Amino acid sequence: MIEFEAVNFYIGPHHIIRDVTFQVEAGTTKVILGASGSGKSTLLRLMMGFYRPASGRVLIDGEDTSKLSVGQWRELRKSFGMVFQEGALFDSMTVGENVGYALFEERRHDPADIESRVREILNFLGLGEQLIDRMPDQLSGGMQRRVAVGRAIAAHNPRYMLYDEPTTGLDPLTVETITELILRLKQQKGVTSVVVTHELMDALKVGDTFLVLNEGRVVFEGSDRDLWSSTQSYVVQYLAPFRRAIKEHALS
């Protein structure tokens, strides 16, 4: 479980996260919604310990992460996989080297074992092991995003996956592939996930619960049914364009 308890965070004089409290239950997917600059990606960085709260607590499996040493954080981060917007692959490495990167860095695995693990991951991702020697610029955007997921899960089979805009800029068919992959990691491997996105329709496909941020504050947390029926002013405003799009599609 991931828990935030009354967390505040500043960058210089700017109050980025304001008294944020929520939970991500084990084996579920929490989707974080909100406008650009609302603090969504900052929450992911707080979960990973890249930022420390100015006040409040971030707990992972009940442990207050503010009390962890550098070495303890290093071990805890092995429980996490993170997929950044655009994938952020290493351009000078092959697909296989990207997926196996963390295993190579540990310097304690036989190269044949690493290659076997990489091929296993590529097949799980639905990419096929024949791509192992391709370079990232030889792949489509959707394939690159899947390779990024593979890199995140290859070394430690993480219990937590964090996604920062995983479907942004992708075509509808590829978006479907990515959302199915997020669901498969939860269903087959029991992964707990947090997804930051602007794409509401994608969010509804993968989310169990939803959190809406506005200027660093939580203005909504609940199920998809609760989200659509919310009368909170910012949530109503945020959902209005999606409601119009759905209505226009139904009438066309």
C-alpha cells in the first residue's frame, strides 16, 4: 500500500502539493487526473523518494519513508518500476540492452541469463524476441513505450508501477495495447499501479479509483461512478469537454 498523510511540498517559494492525503490499495490502479501544473507528476516523485515532503508523511507498506537511509531507499526503489512520458529509452542501446539495463548494471548476472530474461519480457510485452537487436529509432512510438515498460519490470518484478502520461501522443490502436498491458500487469502479476494522465478515456479503462488534483490539492477521490456524478465545481469543469465529446459522438 502507498499512503500520503497530509503531505505538503514546495519548490522554492511555490507551494506545489497542499495537504494531500490518499491511499493506493495493494493490487489496484489509482489514476491521478488534473490540469498541467497541478502537481500530478510531483506525487510520483514523492512516492519514489526523489522529493521529500516539507511536512506530512509518505508511507510505503506502512513504513514512513522520511526515516529511510540512502541504502534503504536504494533497496525500496527495487520494488518500483517507472515509465516516463515518451519512454525515455537509451538511443545508443539496442532494445535488448535497454530492457536488460538494470540487470547489466548489477554486474552479478550471467549474460546468457540476462538475454533469456530479456527475451521472456519481450514476449510478455507482445513485441516478440526478434526485436532484441533493434535500435529504438527503428521502433514505432508504441513499441518504444512497451520497451520502456519492459525495462521497468525486467530486473526486480516490481510490486509497484508508476506511469507518467503512458499513452500521450499515441494512435488509438497503440493506446489500446498500452492500456491492456497495464491491466495485464495487474491481473497476472498483482502489480499495484499509479497512472498520471490527461487522457480520461484511457484512465477509465485502467483505473480502479481516481484522484483529481487542482493547484496541488485533492478535490476528488473515488470510483468512476463517483467521478461522473461529482458536483464539485472543478471536477464538473474538468469533465465538461469529455461529456461534450461523448454526446457529440453519440449523435454523429
